[in-house]
Amino acid sequence: MQSNTNNLYPVFLKMSQLRILIVGAGQVAQEKLHFLLKSSPDADVTVLAPEISPEIIELFSQSVYHLNIIRKKFEPAVLKSFDIVVAATNIKSLNKEVYQAAKDQKVLINVADTPDLCDFYMGSIVTKGDLKIAISTNGKSPTFAKRFRQVLEEILPDDIEELLPNLNQLRSKLKLSFTEKVNYLNEVTKSLIEQKK
């Protein structure tokens, strides 16, 4: 009997170095775009749809983001210019068309709310300074991932933003072998997981 295990492999992508296309510009696309820009404000994102929601136009008008808008219907040839695509329309047949075109052109795809048509999931993310934690439920419950993110945001100390640069500075000054560095830093940081009595 096979146990239920999440076999996904988490990676942290440099979104500023990839070209992302979101097909759709309604509420679902807006949500995907919001969380993408929240986690990676320097991401290079293009939204493609015949009509664009006012909320996405508002984000587009903020010069802080690398956001482009293409007002036209989806055509498979557009995928040649992108590394990742998110199909986020409310038309299932169109999402499936985008999925098939992405597979044909070997472009990674996420089809919103359709785990079977995803190469990757857009999990919940906790960010505290340099610390970033991604949460996955293997596509089973985005709501649980969101709630767990809120729990982690609440319990992680705010001063963790100071801890990581300090540990990095300490690590760079150590004149030890790799194994000795690992052992030393494990000793220095073990108090982070010790329970207070």
C-alpha cells in the first residue's frame, strides 16, 4: 500500500530572470498576480486578455512593477516569448488550450484550480527579511496553506531579519573546513530549536 506523500520538489526561482505570462485578467488572474508580485516584486510579468480588470490596470500604472499588458485573445505562438505560463481564465476550454500549447512548446504551466493540469503549484509563502518559507499541500487545500502561513507569520520572531545577516557574516569569517563550519554553525544555532522550560 502506497502512503500519501507530497513528492513535489520545492525550488526558489529568480523571477526577475524569467518571463512569466498570465493568461486571463479577471479575479483569478488578479489573485495569482497579487501573490506573485507580493513575493517577487521584481518579477517580469505579462498579462494577456482581451479585457483587463481595473485592479490589474492599477498595478500596471504603478511603475514599481515590471508588468506588461497585451489586450488580445490567446494564441499559442505567444508562448515562444515566455518561460512560465499561468492559465487563469474562467473558461475551462481556454485554460485547457493554454495547457496543451504550453506542453507542446515545453513551457512550464500552472492552470488555476486544476491540479492535474499543473507542472507546479503556487504555494503559500512566508517572508521575513531573507527568510522565505514555501508551503505546499500538494494541491489538496490552498486554504490550509494560507492558514498555516498565517500561523508561521505570527510565531516567527521579527528579529529573525537581523539573525540571518549576522549568521552569514559569522559563516564568512570562519576559517574552517566545510564539515567544521557545518558543525560549528549547528552548535551556534541549536538554541533556536530548544524549547524553553
